[in-house]
Amino acid sequence: MDVVTSTENQYRKALDLAGKALSAHARTEAELRRMLTKNGFDLYTVERVIHKLSDLGYIDDKDFASQWVSIRSDKYIGKQRLAQELHRKGVCKEHVSEVLDTLDDEAYQRKADDLARRLSIKYAGHEPDKVIRKTLSALYRRGFSWEEAKAAVQNAAEPI
């Protein structure tokens, strides 16, 4: 077997592996690159596969980010946490910013308010200062900004 045939075989195997991975669920370019490298494919083969899949429209990090945010935004998760998750998946800052800028700030504040009310009820037996601290911390850990968290705690204290 000559070098060209060996290289083409590796390319086909890498393309097949990437295709199987993408058929399970969408992935970022960085995730595919890591997976192929981890499976022992050389840089040239990895780049060929990434290029081919990008050209075919199977890899689109901005679309991935948009889908990810759409799915995850139904949860009580703030924009900061969504950004962290996307960065961990290898989505560039520009795509993350573009996608997050399309989100409704008021809707996120309502989510934070709702979560703060739920947490206030959960922590109702504690001292008021402790309820505030625990609620602020929980909101912040979920990715809401400090300002959103403070406003939500304030709103939760007001009657509905």
C-alpha cells in the first residue's frame, strides 16, 4: 500500500467518524477537531475533514451557538453561563456575542425574578439576610449578572 492510499484511507475513516459524531448531535468545529485528534488522526487529515464538513454545511459554529442558546435558554440559566458553556465547546467570542446580543434582556430579568421568588420560598425558614445571600449566590452561579441577581432579589421581595 502506498502513502497516497494510506492517506486516503485515513481521510475516509476520519470523515466517517466525524459523520457518525454529527449524526448523534450537532458539534462545534473545535469539538470535532479534538475528537479526531484524540482518535489518532494527523493534522492534515483533521483539517481536510473539517474543511469538507464546513463546505457541506455540517459544521457551523454560529448556528450551533444559536441552537444551544435556544435550547438552554428555556432553563433558568443566565447569559454569562451560556457564554461560558459555548466557550468551553470552542465557539469563538464573536459568535457568542452575536447570538447572546439577540436575546431579550427583559425576558432574562423575568427568569431571574421568577427563580429568585422560587428560591425565596425554598429558603423561607432562614433569616432574611441569609435568604438574600443564598438567593444572590444561586442566581450568580446560574449565570445571571450581579445586577440581574440584585434586581431579582429586590423584585422577589415585592408582592406580585
